[in-house]
Amino acid sequence: MLVIACPGQGSQTPGFLTPWLEVPGFADRLHWLSVVAGLDLEAHGTTSDAETIRDTAVAQPLIVASGLVSLLALFPQPADAFTVVGAGAGHSVGEITAAAASGVLSAEQAMVLVRERGRAMADASAQAPTGMSAVVGGDPEEVAAVLERHGLVAANANGAGQVVAAGTRDQLEALRGDAPARARVIPLQVAGAFHTEHMAPAVPVLERLARAITTHDPRVLLASNADGTVVHDGREVLSRLVAQVARPVRWDRCMETFADLGVTGVLEVPPAGTLANLAKRALPGVETFALKTPDQLDAAREFVARHGERSTVTTTPTWRLVVAPAKGVVRVQGPREEGARVEAGAVVARVEGLRDGVDASAPHGGSVVEWLVEDGDPVSPGQPLVRLHPAGGAA
């Protein structure tokens, strides 16, 4: 199985898009997204300096646009991607890239959302001097205790022995002087304490925008960076995109979900490197590919051909399915008889895993056509549980 991973803020470097402008159609597509975003993304991806592209209001649209346009270079016919990509996920703002790539949002919707997200988070960051530092290594329990002692939040749990602490500049400075044993504290070049309560002012801005956005259900399995669960309802994906601004990113849980899915290959889109390196350490035996420059496209296509397989949700309309949000044992809670009515939002099953239990609900409601599992069956993330007919009566 192939997973597409979309990086988050901090992955951008000066000039990283320069070679990509030679790819036919890339510059025109980037220009189109620049118009939508109201930013000169071509300049920011080629000639702007590190300080300029560190600005949250610039970095976030740049990262999302880069991922989307490079995917079009990899898959010139976008429909082809849905026949080979098994799952997708994004780290922090990269989740907007993943949502658009999986069909939840259009590219234009994604750019407007990320433009306003970047502005709102920049405004929130300006209210107090805050930041983030990576904590690499150390005993996980001791790391957690030290962060709590200094009032810091584990804003990114990245797995592979890496946690990103977020809080005020004073709190981060105190952490540098009181680092956990056998751990390194590395200040990050970001403008604020993302994914913490410091970003709460940005949430209502995005909530209002979200109410006007029309979504579609993802056409591949989409792992949420909030907790690693597979989300198959477009409205829930959008709701999570809004909430994650002020909530921690659990990329470690996403990688656990990749393992549960049986992933064999992880391909990271530009600006690539960070997530591929995390996968190398956390997913032994899984092949990774960091797509950084266009001269890698032929090799990337070979990688896709080697690992690609059709996702279960590409052949069945997701609005007729309730799928397992995680790996575990299914406990049926909804009606089982054919033709029984299921209300929108009703919980039809609970998947009990090693970590915890996760409810599986029917986002659109309908009537039962058939159950595809039995009570007590083991299930994997994204596995269809029950098929529903959207109107009354069985299909």
C-alpha cells in the first residue's frame, strides 16, 4: 500500500521551488494558486529569503500550493492517483494539502482556507512572544514531566523519539536550561506556539469560513493528524482542519495507522524530507521516498508503481459506507436488519483497539443494505463495516 504524506510548516527552505518551474505547466498552475492566495508564491518559492518565508502568512500557502502542484506533476491525470494511492495524511498545515489531494476540498478552497489560516495564526502569534522547540531523544515519561514542569505543551508528537514543545519564549528558554536527560532541545524557526491554546483566536475565524465550504468525502483513506483515525466524511475532515489549529498534532498516531493499514511505501511531497525521515525510524521495513526535485519524478513514478494499489473507497461511494476509524475489534451497536433506518450521525459500531475505543458513526444516515462484518471481527482502518442506502428501503 502507498501512502502520500504532506509536510507542514518549517519544511520550507529558500529556493526550493526553483527547479520545479522548469516542469511544463508547473509555473502556470502555481501562478493560478498565487492569484487565489493573493501572494506571489513563485517569488516566495524561488527568490524570497528564509526570514520572508518563515512568516506564517507566507509559509502556509506556499507549502500547500507546492504540494498540490507537485502532485499534478507526479499524476498529470489526477484520476490516476485514486487508482494507486491507498491512503494520505498531512502534518499540521499539510493536512489541508492532503484534504485537497484526496478530493475533500478543491484546490481553490484549500488556498483560501490556508491563506486565512496563515493570517489568523500570524495575528494570534503577534499577541505574545511564543515559539516551539524540538525535543529529540530522552525517556518519553521524563520528557513529558519536564514539559509539564515548565508549562509547555507537546504540540507535535512526531514519533521516532521526537516531540515538539510549544509555549512562551520564557518557558522555552527555561527548557533549554533544564533539558531532559539524554535529550537535545532544538529551537525551531516558527513564528508562534502552533497547535496550542495560544492559537485559539484563529479558530472562530476558520469556523466561519468552514460554514460556507462545500465538501466531498475523501476518495482515499485519510488519516487525521488529531489522533490517527481514518476519517471518511468530508464535513468531519473540515471540522478537524479547523480544530487542529489549537490542538496537538499526533503524527505518531498517523504512523501507527499506516502500519495498521499494511503500508509498504510512504512518498512525501515537496518540501519533502522531514516526514520521510520520521517514517524511516518509526516504520522499519517500509520504503520511503522524499520527492524534493523534479529530476526525481521518473523514480517517484516507479516507486508509485511498486507500492500502489486501489483503495477500498475508490470503488464504492463513501456516502453509502461506514468504515472502521481504527484497527481493533468491532462491536456492532446499530440495527442489523436489512432496511432498518439509521439516522445521520448515529453510532453504528465501536472499534476497540489497544489504545482505546473509537466510535464509527453514519455521517449521512440511510437504511441498512448489508453488514460487511460480524460482531467481534477484527478490522483494519478504513475497512467498510456496513453499507447504507441513502433513501428509505434497501438497495
